[in-house]
Amino acid sequence: MTPETDTRAPSGARDTRAARPGAIRYPDATALFRPAHIPAAQRPAFVAILLAAALIAAVVFGTYYTNVVATSRETQASVDAALTRGTTIDAPVLTSCVNMDGTALKTTLEEAGNTVVDVKELKGGSGTASFDLVKIPSDMGPDDAARAYLVGIDSIDPATAARFLSGSYRIEQTSAPTTDLRLHYADFQATDAESAIDAAIAQQGFDTTAASDPAKDASGNTFRTGTTNGMIWTVSTCPLDEVYHVKGLPETAMYVGVRLSA
């Protein structure tokens, strides 16, 4: 018989008919359905474990509530108090500051009852051709304001940051002797970008009859621009939380920049 026609099973192979299964046997599972009982000797230990778990959960929740919820409420309350204490910005009109050096402008601001910090002096600089002045809130001392400015608004407690921002402004002359005055402050009364721009234009007395419509610049700031006395003015704004990351500040608060250049 040739290999192609040999159908005999190889030596040692099992007959598949002998592998037929027999009757299925099920184990006794009645023990699985019996009620579970804790042995009497182990019950005190089990109760103690439950009490310990409940105590730990209570401590964890209390710590979370104190550190997160309660602290957040206290922070918000302190920020709200700082923002409602009646402080106003009372920023200077930039057209009245043209041709003033730093010493003259600081003197003028202080004679009007403002407390002013010279940022260039804080950083060890000098010179009056260009300047960098910060008017601080009336209820904040120069040392506290200087620390807030130098350390960084984001690095101080929210209540102090709110006090500083709600009563201060910064005015710079960046390209003396060419006129390039810049004013920055936080507007907590604004409801949106355009309301902050309109308020700044009104405060500065700029003529809007030939001013541009609100638009966006390359950085996403909303702005308007126009001319006054042969100079170009620009008012721009963006959400305050894009500049300072301080907890509790109003979401509608805006950071305003006013520039007057020639």
C-alpha cells in the first residue's frame, strides 16, 4: 500500500471513540449559600476595625474641609473685603504728563496726596529721563507695596494682592526724550473688555469721533486707537487673570493699558 492510500492511524494514537465523556459530576455547593457569620471571638476585633476606619475617614474629611473648603471661603471673604473698601485708581491724564521727567511727575503725584514708589530706585537704577512709578493704595505702606511689587503679585496672599491691585497704577516713560507714556492698572468695575476701554477713554478725555472700532491685536488684546494733539493714543485690555493668577478676583476684572506716543 502506498503512503498516499494508507489510512491507518499512527502507532500509539488514541481511538477518538474511547475519549467520549462520561456523566458530569457537580460538586456540593450548599456551603456557598449558608449565611456568613463572624465568629464570636472575632467580633470585637472586627468592630474595632470599623470604628478605626470611621475615625480615619472623619479626620480626613475634617482636614480636607478645613484646608480646602473653609480656607477657600476665608480667602474669598478677605479678597471681597479688600475690593470693596472704597479705594479708587484716580489715574493721571497722560496728556498732562507730557514733557515731565520722573522727578517732576513724582512730585506732582505726591502733592496730590498719592503715595508713589519709584521702581527704578527699588531696583537700584537712577536717572529721570525715563521713569517707572507706581502709585500705591492709600491704606498700604510703601514697604508692603514695594515687597508686593518686587516679590510678585502672584507670590503674595490673595487679600494683599487684591488690596494692591485695586488701588494702584503704574506709569512709565519708556523712550525718553520721545514721548512714550504708558499707564497700566486693574479695572474691577468692568463687565467686559469694551466697557473697560470705554471707561479708560472717558477718564483720559480722548476724542473718539475718529477713533478705531474695537479690534484684536496679535496677542489677543482688545484695543482702540486714535489721535490727540498730534500724538497717538491706544487703549488696550485683557482679562486680569491672564496677567495675575490671584485666587478670588472677579472673573470680569480687566487689565488696562493706556499708551500715548509721538
